[in-house]
Amino acid sequence: MPDTFVNDPLSRNLKHEIAALFGSARNVGLLALLALLAGLSGPFGTYEALSPLDRHLYWLLVVIGTATAGHLTGTAVEHGLGRLDWPAPWRVAMASVLTTLPVFAVIALVLLGFGFRPDASELLVLLAQCAAVVGGVTVVQHLVARANRPTALPAVPRLMARLPHAKRGRIIRLAAQDHYVEVVTAKGRSLIAMRFGDAMAEASPEPGLQVHRSHWVALHAIAGRARSGDRSGIRLSDHSIIPIGRTFRSAVRQKGI
């Protein structure tokens, strides 16, 4: 497969990201709770300016609209800049800036829909408030993701004992070749005589996924998706392209790849 990396179609990406946001009962419950609390408390002058019914509807639209716009924009920016190998602080800063604009646009449209006519100075204050909130949320999300990222394996995979000492490093992928298995680690490649199923079992506890009848990849090594014509694959950190078998596509999608 040629070493060619492309995005999925835009419509597929949008559906995937919206499903990630609203497909979780916890996420939906949290958004509903935020909308309810805002509707009851009426912040930013909405308590006095709107009736109870209008106030709850206003904040429901604001919460759902800003969450959707912010999630789609922030995810797209993070993924795009990540593929360009931008440093994390620059990715966070750029995601904050670019996400602020659609969030601001959603709130401005809801204001207009409810009869508010803010002047230029009020819009500038609103933009600054959006920037502060979006920046804070983006930083917190980045810190939480970083804290949850595994930094070390709980144990050394048994497969390491079969490899030459010079090739013992963190596993990147496994590939079946007749009666042998090619083991690719951060230190190099080794060919060992064993069954592919046994090799995958001995790769534990390294988190990984079988993506093809002859290929297993470590999750930490996945750098993105690749495609050549109708064939889809996975790009790894060692610049290899691993095909995705038809029967394994569902498992790959469930991992968010």
C-alpha cells in the first residue's frame, strides 16, 4: 500500500465527532444539567430579561450549540496540528483561538433569535468572555488527557524474552509470516518461530489491537489513518502502513481510529 495519508470524508468525520459527543449518556446528562442550572440561575442578565420558559430554552440552545461547535472545531484543530507535529502548547493555544470564533457565533445568533440587539462594545465583551471560557476548558481537557495517558507498562511483555537483547524495546507491531512472526520494537525488527496467536498473547500487557488476520499493532504506535483507493490502513510511528482487514474494521472504529 502506498504511503499516502488522507482524511475521511467530511460528512463521516462530522458524524463521528457528533456521535462521540452525544452518544454517551454521561455527556448528554452533563449538558442537560448545565442547561438546567443556567436556566434556573439566569446568569449574564438572562434572569431578569427572559421569562422562565424562554430562559430555559435560551440556555438549552446555548449549551448544545456551543458544545457542538466547540467540540467539532477543537477536535479538528487538534487532529490537524497533531499530524503536523506541532508542540502541545501551540496546539492548545491555536485550538483555543479557533474554537472561540464558532462558539461566539452560536451565542450571538441565539441572542439575536431571542430579540437581543447587542452593540459593538457588548459583542467585544462577549467575545472576550468566550475566549476566556474556551481557553480554560481547552487547557483543562489537555491536562486531563495528559494525566490519563499511560507513562509506563505495568509489566514487561513475555515476548521480550524471545528477542535478542539489542532488539528489546517497546513493541510497535507484530506481523505473521508463514510459521514465523516479525516483531517490530522501538529497537528494531526480529523474526521468531512461533504462532501468531501466541505472539499476540505474549505481547500483553502492551495495549494493542489486531487489525488484520496477519497484523497486530500497539495502540501507542498508531499515528493516523491511511488509504489507497478502496483499501484503508493505519499509519504507525515507524512510518509503516498496516492494512485493516474487513472483519476487523468494527473493532478499529470502536477504538476511535
